[in-house]
Amino acid sequence: MRTNPEAGLWLFTATQNTSGSRAVQFIRTIPDRENRAACAWCARGIEWSAHCDKPMTPPGAHTPEHAAMNAQTAVRTDDPTPPVMSMRAVSKIYRMGEIDVPALRAVDLELHAREFVVILGASGSGKSTLLNILGGLETPTTGTVRYLDHELTAADEPSLTRYRREHVGFVFQFYNLLPSLTALENVELVAQIAPRARDAREVLERVGLADRLHHFPAQLSGGEQQRVAIARALAKRPDVLLCDEPTGSLDFPTGRRVLAALEQANREFSTLTVLITHNAAIAAMGSRVIRLSSGRISQTQVNERRASAEEISW
């Protein structure tokens, strides 16, 4: 046993393989929030042989060696609450004829209640694939995805349908409103199939559309249609709100109004919100920013101060 006055009490087990190298596992017995936040790998007691060639040392000393690896994982160590959603070693490969095209490569990710997470990346970085897997629209080739205590990768299609209907709100780039229904009817339609739906009028009023309830999509601007889409997603009372480039087809003033609606929903409803975008300016709004590159998490950062939608410009 080793102790570190700054890290609490730790136990370790050590094994030696045939090549002579040691694998050491540390187990923290006294939680310490500051030390947990320092290093995802040390804090979780990962076997040293898997990620570090240093000799046995109390976990806090490994932070510099693990800094680069911590930048490539989106596992939270500064939040003691269980994640709403998590991914472990998730990869997605598309088969194009005889060619395998990797979209995601060994992604580790945790998403917590009330977060506003911005996932940033260029076209082809894997953003939409990641969002589709979180939403149960696609399944990973390898790895596990969990929603609370449910493993989505082991779920059948009826279970995934129920998960999408009852727990996930989607906001797409191109609205996907039914043209023959008014704004109110578009929201009411979704509310009818959700077991704990919010009042459709109330949600539309929350996103600033009290005077557009009976307008058809063709009578609404692009920003107004997107706010109807946000209201439709929120009416389900989702645990997770997934937004796929919600400002991608809008001009700047309209896009900022849409971001303000999402910001308000996250604040007032405490809904975990995940927004993917290629627009780096939007990153300042996030409580956490995850950057994707070539299907991998290349960087994560926590914004100590979140910018409001009114402060965003591009």
C-alpha cells in the first residue's frame, strides 16, 4: 500500500508477465475530487502497462505523462454524478464496396446532466456519426454505448425505437417539419406519442413563437422553422437533446436567435444538450468543447465561463 497526502489512500496490485514488464493497477479508496480531475487515466486506476512506461509511482505524479492522452478522451473525472450517456472504445466502419471507411476510432465519451456540450470538427470528422450513435439511429461496429443503466449496443430495434421516442430530442439542420401541419400541430403530433410530454403551446411560447402557432412551415422564416423544430424536440421532455448543425443553413442573425433558444432550453429545462457544428465560434457557448478529427477525439476543454448567444459572432 502507498499513501499520498494529496491523493488520499491508494491500494495497488502488481503482476509481471513473461517479458518481465510490470502491470500495476491503483485503486483509490478515499475519493479526492481535485486529484480525480487531474488525470483521467490515473484516477480510474488504469493498468500502467496500457498507457505509461514509468515505474510504480503514486497516481498524482503521472499527470504530465498522461496529459496528451487526457486531451484525447472526453471522459469526465471532475463530475461525481453518473453520466447520462457514455461511450467506451466506440468505432464505426462503413463498408464501401471492398473498402472499409472508418468514421469513428475508439471514442471514449461521457455526457452528464445539464451539460451543454459542443462537438466541433470539419466535414468528415465523424461528428454526425457520433450524434447518430448517441441517438440510437446507428449502432457502432465495436465498443459500447450506454444510456443510464441501459446498454444501447445490446438493444433490439423496438427498444431503440422506444429509447428515441421517450428519451431523445432531435434538432436537424433542415427542420423536417410536416408542411401540411401548423407549427402548433407539428409540436402536438410529437407530444401525442411521448409519455410525459410538455404542453405544445407552452414550449412554442418559450422559444418565442407565441404569435406563430397557427402558421404553416411555408409561412415561417428559416429561423422560425428551426425554433419550431426545437420546440418539437423539447415537447417530449427529453433527457438528451441532440442538435445536428442547427445553424448550418441559417444566416448569422437568424442562427444566433436559434442558439439563444437552445441556450434558454438548456438553462430552463436542465436538458443535457449536445450540439455538433463546424463553426468554431459556437464553441464558446459550451460548458465543454470536444474536438473531433479523423474520427478521433483530438482535444477536450472546459469553458470556465460560457459565452451567451448574444456574445457569439461569425
